[in-house]
Amino acid sequence: MNDEVIPLLKVHEYFKNADDETLKEVARLGRVAQFPTGAVVHEADDVLTTVGFVLRGRLKAVRVETNGRESLFRLIERGEQFGLMVGALSEAVPIRVVALEPTTILRLDYEEALDLTFTKPDLRRTWLKTYAGSLRKFFFGASPKRSAALLAIVHETPVTRPAAVQLIQRLSEIGENVAVLSDAEQRTVPMNLRYRSLREDGKDLTSEEIREQVAQWQDADRIVFHLHTFLTPERMARLLELVDRVVYFVTPDVAESAIRRLHAVEVPGRGWRDKISVAWLLPSDNPVAPVIPNLSDLCVRDFKIVDSPPKPPFGRSLADGMERLVHDLRGVRIGLALGGGAARGLAHLGVLKVLEQNGIVVDMIAGTSAGAMTGIMHGAGLDPDYCADEFSTVLRPGWLFRQLPQGNYWYLVHKYRRGLFDEMLRKYLKDWRLEQLAVPSYSVTVDLVSGDSVVRDSGDAVHAILESINLPVISVPIIRDGRALIDGGLINNVPASVLVSMGCNFVIAVSVSAKLEAKFCDIHAENSILPKSKPGMMPTILRSMLVQNYNLNNFGVQPADVVIEPDVTSIDPAEFMRAKELAAIGETTAVDQVAKIQRLLNRLDPRLFNRPAEV
């Protein structure tokens, strides 16, 4: 067993500088245990008398309260430990540790581990330094340099191999020290990267040779296994067991084969879902991924990457799929929350344009009401200027409505009551589902049955918009899935909290309801003269929504790192035909925030966001 344990210890954070003699002593004293997915590694309120070093797999530690309720305490990854400090207490703690996937743990008796650190001062320093480094994440939000992350890039078809090489090149460009093990017949990765073929002299490298090579490359930031899926299910399973992350490149025509392969290695049952991502390589003239039922059971996320620059009406957001994948591998997730505000929400289009122009790639979008409409259109890859042009035309009231008093409002009633928004949006979004869009997009609506907000993360994209923009009274609730759905602004008008709950660690919020003009119809705060006519029903309804959104604004933007607040008070909330003007206001406001966003992103990941902020 030592022959297998010692190579695993060499790539473990807590033993990365230990000499062979120390590793042999650890292997002699330690007890290696294998835990299947779901197995309890340590039960709550049991005294912890050992230090556990995770050699393979992942664990989840949960805090168990006296009423039995559980909450996440922390995740314990390969290369980490549990019990190093808690073991010193010699008392029960309410923490249960469970295997999230097949996991190998080396356990040392706490007293023996303590004695070992006295006889091996270099090991003691490594343990204390590594443990102290892990605390930086909690106190300062920054993680220390870890041993090489193990990434497998797997291909269902050789067509996707050039895209994977682009990924490796991008990781190298941002300063990662990358080493590659590949089964390719010819070397395709840059010559400045360390490289070894998995086949030498007509023979495949043995598992021992691979482990030795990985151990020799531990000064790397990332070791990439670049492979085709000729692997047998058994070898595929061993690979999934070994690595920290898997990116599975596929094209639509081989999707069924890829899904069968993931099922063959029993991904859900073995707990490997959270380490697998699917990267779709899509043609730029049809940049929509196929619908794969229950794909989320097999992978934590999928990325859409186009094979060539997109053509109008698609924009840059469609071309940023590779960068979103890089963000994910770096542990970065940028969220964009777009608030409601009727026509004023079209100012979001200008903000989206500025973010694109300045290379600020958004990983997720959550929108409410008009924010859902602009956000989902952008998530589908449509260019912001194109959307502004289209909305200014298709949302312009017809001649008859322009002759009526308050015709803009009656035009809205007409669009809602006749169901014309569905037809209008289908022109752009067809029958696409949220899961198929280039940028993961979420809409917020409210259910009158439960009284709760509802976040749509899947299903028909047009339906997701219609539910979120469904203004009460002007329209009737949309009845779907046992719910009565209306405009999401009733509860969560700027859904920054949704993005935080989805794992975003940097959130930009755009609110068009932060400012409210002291004027309503002919009524002015500074003018006590009675208006010539009383406000109509439709203006009153929209004004009521704006007032509510204004008062909810501080709550909605609270989780955001940056808040962009275009002043759109000069434009009536029913004037959708002024989309270009609204977009221009959003653009001007967003430009002033670019330097701040870039500065904060640089703090989040200096390698990835190394552009100097403008002074």
C-alpha cells in the first residue's frame, strides 16, 4: 500500500516539501481508509482523535444543531485535512463529515502526529504554514498558492481539440505555470509549456509513471490531462477519481455519445457531478446548445463556445464562452443583476454594451421585469445596440394609440391583454430554453399563491420573461405549474441576492429605480396648485410600481460589489420607443464605473484581471 500512498503524499499540501524518510514514516504510522460517496467519515459529537489527510476525493463538513438541522461548515478538498486543530480539544464537536465522492483518507493518531512534528521540524513548519495559509481565505478573502490543480480535458471528437489548446494557452497567458500530459499523436500545445506524451516507445505510461510525473511537476499551478474518450469506462473512472476538475468538450452531433459515456461511469452515484463541466463547441451561425434532459445531473455547469466570431445580430457576449470557462477554472464568478423599472429598464442595454467594450465578461445574469427581458436577450448572445434598435421600433405605439390621451399606457394594456409580447419576443428567442443560452440567465417573478418570489433557471426563455414583466392589474396573472405569476419587482426588484446564492463572488447591480423624480403627472412637490385633471388608472399603476421599486432599492443592491444607477427620471416608464435614449444614458453612467470595476476585479484575481485601472 505504501507504493501508492507515498506518491499521493508527495502531491498533498501538507507534505509537499517532506523528504522520503518522513513520507515513509507517515505511511507507516498512518491508516488508509476508502469511503464511498455518502459515507460518514466522522459523526457529529464523536470525539475526534485523528488527523485526516484527504489524498483523493472531497468531503463535506456540516454543523449539526441541537434540533437536528444541518448547515454547511466547509468543503474539504484533495490536499486538505481535518482534525489538525480540533483534535487538540479532545472533546466532542457538532460536526459531521461526509464523503461527496469516493474518497481516500490517510489518518494519523493525533498524539502520534504531534510526536512526529517534534521529531520532524520541517514537517511541523509545513503543517503550521499550510494551516495558517488556509485561514487567509476566511480573514482576507485570498487563498494561498496550492499544489498543482489536476485538470482533465476530455474530447468526444477530435474536432474540439484546437479549442482545448486555446484554453491551455489562455491559462498560460494569464501567468499560470501549466504542465500537460497528452495522448495526442503530435504535440499541439505551446513549446514553452512542460509536456509529456502519455504514450512513449509504442507503450502507454503506467499509473506509477504518471504519478511520478505529477509529483515532479508539483511546482506547476495546473497539470492538464489532455485526452480523447477512447478510454474504457474503468480508465475514465480512475481519471475522474484522480483529478480535481474535468472539462468535457463536445459538439452537438456527438452529444448523445457523451451523455452515454458519463452515465457509464455512474457520475451521479459516485458524486462526481460537481467536478465535471461540459464545454459545447457551437457553430457561430447556430450558437445554441441542444436540449439535454437532466444534463445538470451529470455536470455542475456547461459552457457555450462558438467556433468563429459571431455575426449580427449576435454580439460579443456570445464570443466570451472560453473566458467564462477560464473564470470558472480560476474560481471567479461575475454576476450582473438587472433591476426592473418598466421602459426605464432599457437603460441596461447601454450598461451591457460598456461592459462588453471594456472586456468585463459576465458569467451570470439575473433580471427582474425589464431587467429579465434585457438580461435574457443578452444571455442569448444578442448585441445590445441591436436590441436597442429593435425595441425602439417594435415597442413604438401604432398610429391609433398615438392619437389617444395617455396612448403609451393603453398601448401597453393592448400588448399585455392580447398576448402580443410572446409573439414579439419569439422573433428573437424562438423556442430556446434558458439552459441553452450562452450566458446562464435567471428571471425573477412572484407567485401569488405562495407569496414567494420564484427564480426561473430553466425552461422556455420567453415564458421566463413574460412571467417577470407581467404587471399586475394591467395584465392578469400567468397560471403555470400551480402558480399565479406576476412581475418580480413586487418582492425582489434588483436580484443581486439571487446571484450570490448561485455562487457569484463579484456582483454588479444595475438599478434604474434608485432615483425618483418628485413629480407625478401634473403634480409637483413644490407646487400646491391642483392639477387640471386627476391621474389616470394606468399612470397610477406604473407610478405605484416605481415608488415600490424605489423603496426596495437599498435592500436589493445591498449584496452587490458595484452599483450602477442611471438617472432615467426624464423618461416616462411607458416610453419604450425611447430605447436608444435610455441605452445611451445607461452607457454614459456605466463608463464612469469601469475603472472601479476593473480595480476590484484585479483584487479578486490579479492574474486574470491584470489590466491597469484608468485614473
